[in-house]
Amino acid sequence: MTVDQTVRLYLGERSRAATTHTNLSAVRADGPVLWVAGDETATVERLVADDPGDPRRYDGETSFRLADLVPLPGVDADEEADIEGLARTGRSCGPSARTACAASGDGAVLADLVKLP
């Protein structure tokens, strides 16, 4: 697997409090938007690129609760969803992309984006 590009991800306070930034398990690039999810939450986060043509930073997070989008099993709709991938079909984005992530000193997450066949 060859790294296509390393970018900085700036997640909001709520995602940092939920430790999404340290548990990223799914990333999906879609034009200027980067969809990310952690495997310890039941949300999907949308980040927007600083430069759609050559992104180096994604921020401006919007969080989406999975329970608001699809019926989830179990009693607690905010319990861990264990998301391991994201894919898009038509206009829908849902649970298969890969990334390697690491924390940076400025509060960002460094993500190595890889193009999949």
C-alpha cells in the first residue's frame, strides 16, 4: 500500500471529548469532503478541505449520529458502533477505506490517505 498524501485533520471539541480523534478506524474522501469515523462512537464526522484541489488540512467538522440516519440494534443508540470502514454508493455514505493516523503536536490528527483500487 502506497501513501498518496498526508493531511491534517482537525476534529471539534465534542469529537475530541469522545476520543474519536484517537480511535479513527474509517476514512472516505469524497471531493472536498472527508468522512471519518471512530470505532468507539456511533457517529460519522464530515470535515472539509482547505483546498479542494490540493488538500493539506480538513476541519469545519459536522457530526452525524448514526441513529438519526439508520435504525441501530440495541437499547442505547449512542453506544459504540464499531465502524471499520466507509463507502459511498450514489448519494449515500455508509459503513471501506483505509488510513493510518497519528497525533500531531498542534491538536491535529495526521492521516496518511491511500487510494484503493
